[in-house]
Amino acid sequence: MHAAPTPLTILIVDDQNATRVALTAELDRVGHRVLEADSAEWGLELFRRYRPDVVLMDVEMPGHDGYWTAREMRAAEPGGWTPIIFLSQFKQDLDIWKGIESGGDDYLVKPVSPMILHAKLRAMQRLAQMRHRLVTMSEELRAANAQLEELSSVDALTGLMNRRALDARLQQELDLARRENKPLTLVLCDVDHFKRYNDAAGHVAGDACLRRVAQLLKETCRRPADCAGRYGGEEFALILPNTPRSGAMTYARALMRTIELSAIPHPDSPTGPSITLSGGITTCVPDESTSVEGLIMRADEALYNAKSTGRNRFFSFEMQMDTQEQKSAFGTLDGGRRP
Ligand SMILES: Nc1nc2c(ncn2[C@@H]2O[C@H](COP(=O)(O)OP(=O)(O)OP(=O)(O)O)[C@@H](O)[C@H]2O)c(=O)[nH]1
């Protein structure tokens, strides 16, 4: 008889004293550590307390049976897996099926043959080791992916700059504009009623829609210094260096026109049959007190204003203009007295 390669902690749950004594003697002999329980409840308690490597479990016990205990053990180790081998007097197909269904991994018929017992323990140990390697590998993979994502500057869905890169770029442009005393514009825009889009067309179509919007935003960045990025979810940002209020408004008009002409169908928008955007614009010649956070906050407040006043429009606090001028000069654009 070969001993198991490494000593295991094995929990035996069996109300029959004779079975426990025989199994314990055999397992002790080859160096395993044995925990014994004479009832389902005590077995469950020892399982929770000591987290054994393997459980040998009687099927028939007074009170709760082995199937119940196995289900409780599985529930007590979410994400974990302790091999459970059932012990039974009978070897009916139904018994085996019930055992596996309730979370068991194998079946041994009593009286247990020592040779088969050790063989099964080794098999279970091998499985447990493989599973452990797999769990470790997938954790390492998850950590590596998170790190890659962190290091990356590209949004995986749209290919635009991601938020991290946008923040860095905005800081650079802010510093430059401050040094050169030039205006800087930040636009935050958001697809209108995008939840309804997802709900009606599904997430895959929603993703495709975001990719299309991203492409259009990229195309509107004609000047080399302009850049578009995905700020998060269905929100995009545009950084327009050396762009004064009037230029920002012209840009927003062109963007709205591009979106309108592209006529990307929206399956369930109260605004119209096609995708629309709302945007918040902020423009300033930065001084010492201007910060990236401040700019984003201001553009976000302007975006909120555009949303709450009907959507499908761009708004800028700096360009507050009366409604008349807005209507005559810029169609649906809100704000925009030329400086
Ligand atoms: N398909 C898809 N959906 C996304 C993604 N990121 C965010 N969303 C969805 O965008 C929706 C945004 O919903 P809300 O914030 O309620 O905004 P909204 O429905 O566009 O409404 P308004 O902005 O007020 O016009 C949510 O349903 C998000 O699940 C993405 O990467 N892909």
C-alpha cells in the first residue's frame, strides 16, 4: 500500500463507530490527520472550523443525511472546493447520482477497501492541486490584466484615450495654456437616453453605437492638438487647446451637425429617431487657480444643465446668452454669446 504523497487533514462523518475506527486506523497508518464526527451537524461544525482537505461522508445518518451535509458544506465554502467522497452500504445508480448532485465528488462502498480508499484520496488530492494551480493562475491573470488596464492609455471599447490618459493630457494642455496665456476648451458630452438604447437594442448593439460615436468624435478633431477620449460609460471628453469661446461653439455646432447627419438610429429615444448628444463646455485662459478638477467640474455642471433643459444641446456657463440670440444664431445650441 502506498502512502499519499503529502499528509492530508481528512474529516470522517459517519454515525457508525466501527466504520470511523477502521477508517481512522487506516488513514493514521499512512500519516494523515483525521477528524471524526458522528453526526451531520458535528461534521458541518468541524468542516467550518478546520477546513479539511478531504471529507469522507456517510450517506445514511440519523437526522440530516450525507446529501444534506454535502450541500451545506458547499454553501459554507463559496468559491472553494473541498473534495467530498460519499460512503454507503449500497451501490445503486440512484445513490451515486444523488451523491454527485448534492455536491459530492466520488463514492465508496462500505466496507471500504484500503487500496481503493488510498487511490481515490490520491486522485482527489491531484484534482485539488490542479484546481489550486488554476485558481492561483486566474488570480495572477486578473491582477496582470488590471495592471495592464491601469498602465494602458487606450479605452478598450472605442480605441480613444481612456480617462487616465485624458486627465494627464488635460493637465499638460492646462499647463501649456497657462504658460502661453491661451484659451483652453474642455467639452464633456454624453449620449442621450443611452440606458433606453441598451434596454431596447441590447448591450452588444450599445457597444457598437458607442464605437460609432467615438469614431465621429475622433473625426471632428481636425486640428492636431484637439483630442477626444472616453471619459467613462457613455460619456466622452474633448480637449480643444487654443480654442476660445467662439471657436468652442463653432466646434459644438459642427459636432451636432455631424451626429445629426450620421443618423445613427436610436430604438427608443424621446428626443427623436436618431442618436443625439448633450454637451457641457467650459473655456478659460487658465491662471494659477485653474485646475483639471475645476475644469471637469465646470464642464460637468454645464452638461447637467444641457441635460436638464431638454438634451440634444450643448451648454456653456461662459457663453450664457439669451434664448433669442441662441435660437437665431445657433439653432439648438444653448449659450454662446460671442466674446
Ligand atoms: N453598451 C454599453 N452601455 C454602457 C457602457 N457604459 C455605460 N453604459 C450604459 O449607459 C447607460 C447610461 O444610463 P444613464 O446614466 O441613466 O443615462 P442615459 O440613459 O443616457 O440618460 P441621460 O444621460 O439622462 O440622457 C447605462 O445603462 C449604462 O449601463 C458601455 O460600455 N457599453
